[in-house]
Amino acid sequence: MQTSDTRLCTLIVEDHRIFLDALARVMSLDEGIEVVAACSSTAEAVERMEEMRVDVLVTDLEWRENPKDGIKLIHKMLALSPETKVLVCSAHDDKPTIRQAIQAGADGYLLKDEVKAADVVQAVNDLQQDRPAFSDTIMHVIAEMVQDVSEGAPVVHPLDPLTKRERDIVPKLIDGLTNPEIAECLGISVKTVKTHVSHILQKLDLSSRYQVAGYVER
């Protein structure tokens, strides 16, 4: 029997309670997976992420209260734990949404209409083994996106121009934290935070820290 140290610590985030419970239940049956938390809100998920190890994040992208919370959650997770694998399980199959998820750092993307709970479990294991985890429809859309790139529409991560420390600060700006609050979170001086924020705005061609969230979502 595998111990909690060797099992994949998996965090599920989904606001559809029935789907969340079903997914958590099926995942718990896999001896190689430990569901460390099943959250119905991104705020709860962030709290859990700060408290425990998460090897794989399984998340939807859209919540009734805030349709863009899923993308923000991916950014926050990877800022807290860059080694975490991210598996999106969403009903959206449009190019802009898929592009946003991949640019944010998603390692896999399943379309809810095409998978069962057991498929999600398999995808979690695949990601940990660095194998692809995409629904057939998503693979076709990605292929079209690659074709778009070959025709002169390059797809880049929106935060590519930033250093690692600047990327660490971006989720804090999105959350509306002040410079002193960011400094306390990251263990650096307020002056250093100010410098980083200034560089972030310059590199992203923004005039205000309050525009960062909109830039990332776009």
C-alpha cells in the first residue's frame, strides 16, 4: 500500500457540488492518489494551497460568481508551487479559453462532455508521468492553434517578459495587496517591491497596478 508521501496529493476545485463530490469519491478509490481537498470556491482553494503540498490541481475555469476565477487560480497556484501539475476540466472548447488556460500554465485540459470521472483519474496519473492529458476535441483545437502560429500569429505566455520574482508578485497584485503586504508575504523590503512593480508595469506596458489583472485575463 502506498503512503501519503508517495501518493499524488490532489486538490479539486469545482463549484458544481455533485460533480465535485463524484470526482473526489472516484479519485479516492485510486491507491496512488490522495485527495487533500475538494473545494467549491477559489478562495478556499488558495487557503488550502498555502497549507499543504499539492502535486496536481484539478480545476474548472468558470464560477458563477466570477467567470475568470479559474485562470487567476492557475496563476496563484503556480506562483505558490511551480512544480504543481495543473489539469483543467471545463465545458469550454473555444480557442481563446484554451489559449488562456495553456498560457496560464495548464498541463492538461479535459472537456467535461467527453470524459467520465475515471478519465480524470487517468489524466492525473498521466500528468505526473509527464504524459499528455487532453480530450480529443481539445487536441484538435490545439492543432488549429499551432496552425495559426505557423501562419504568423505567435502564441506566447502573457508573463514571458517578467523575471521569476516579478511573476511571484503578479498574483499579489491581482489580489489587490499593497506594497507592504506583498513585502511581508515574500519576505522582501517594500522598496524592492516598489522596484519590481515598476518593472512589471514597464514590461507589460501598463500605467497602473490595477490593470495587471485585466492584462493577465486578456
